[in-house]
Amino acid sequence: MSIRFNHTIVWCRDQQRSATFLADILGLAAPIRFGPFMVVTLDDGASLDFDQVEGDVAFQHYAFLIDEDDFDAIFARVRERALQYWADPGKKRSAEIFRHNGGRGFYFDSPDGHLLEVLTQPYAIGQ
């Protein structure tokens, strides 16, 4: 059996703004409309389907495993936009990156307050 992640719905207040923000920061293709969603497709074919809601949006965490070569470009786009970033999910280590398992990563907020993470090496869980 092969089990793979396919998609998730990302709740937001402005789907065009939120989907475009993610695609631009990660250097992905522009979002496309699919039914009521604005869809950002990742390189492995999985997608984040942005759905607009009224009122408060419950915060979620989304982590993206990226290539080491992509890190500098993504980090530059975050810094060019003067976005805050942190080395920890508790947002205590501001303007720092983390280094785990020989890789690099950081956290930053989406326009709706979702905590986004990019990392170049997966966490060594159970090792």
C-alpha cells in the first residue's frame, strides 16, 4: 500500500491574497481556481486549497521541506518583505534561523496568522 498526502484546506479571510502570498514566498506557480478554492500546488503534487471564511480563522501550522538551494531564495523573499521570522515555533528567537540535523529552517506568519515553517532537513524523530 502507498499512502501519500494529497491536499488540505487552508481557511483564510482573503483567498487570493493568502494563496498568492504562499506561492510567491515559496517560488511556486501562481494559484489556480478550482471550484470555491484557490489552489497552490507543491512540487510533489500535493496542494493547499485556500477557502475564504468570514470572521476569525483558527491558526494552523504548515511546514514545507525544501531543498538547500531553495532556502536562500525563500529566506531572501521573507527578508525583502520585512516579514518577522523566528527560529522556534514559540516565537522567542526572533530574527534567527534554526539548524537541525545539518539543515536550516525558520518560522514566519501567513497573512491570516498561520505559522509557516520551511526546513531543509526533516526532524530526526525517534532517533
